[in-house]
Amino acid sequence: MAAVLLIESAMKFAIAVFSAAHAPSSRRALLFAQAALAGGHEIVRLFFYQDGVYNASDAVVTPQDETDLPKQWRTFITEQNLDGVVCIAAALRRGVLNTEEAGRYQRDAVAVSAPWELSGLGQLHDAVQDADRLICFGGA
């Protein structure tokens, strides 16, 4: 009987987050992303959609006795040099604007800054094409 050597290869993940920063699924998404990288896998893109755009908002104020998930996402994306994309349509609908969009719509509030990028839903589609798996957190 011949021995079979199983070699586990690294997977490429696209991760979509649909829930707000205070939702447990957003925390699970971050923990999954951290574990994936620690396990030698690759994250093609993190895409924040629907209420998930609040994870990218500088305007979210987390109570002192709770985990500041937007800050943890920002730190994780920056330190790991990841592509953190916020759906522009979902962000506009929720008032989560970067400098360019705030100027375009003549709004005073800017809630999104680096490392986040506002972009279209096509970015999720592109990520899925490059990834082995799409993992989604939250949503209805």
C-alpha cells in the first residue's frame, strides 16, 4: 500500500463583512482574517458592504468598556498591508464619506480615511475571481 503525502496548500480568501462594528459577526470576521493570515493563507481583499461600512468609519465612538473594532480593523489592515474596500454606494447611503465624496456632495463630515478605499461592488466581484473562497460575515 503506497503512502499518500497530503500537502495543504495556502488558500486565497476574499472576505465580505455586512454587519456593523458593534455586531458579533464583525468581530468574528476580524478573528477569521487574523487566523487565516496566521495559518499561512492569503487575503485577496476585505470588502465592507451594507452596515459593514461602519467598520471603516472614523465617526464611530466605541464605549470605553467595549472593543473598538473599527480601530482594530484599521490597525490590522495597515499592519498587514491589506486591501480594505468600502462599498461606495453603501457608504454614501449611510453618510460614511471620504474627503473626495464629502466635497462632491457638499457635506462637512468626513468619516473615512486611509487605509480604507471607497470603491464599487465590482471590487468584490474581482476579489472573488482571484480568491479560492469568498467568506461572508453578517447580513440578512
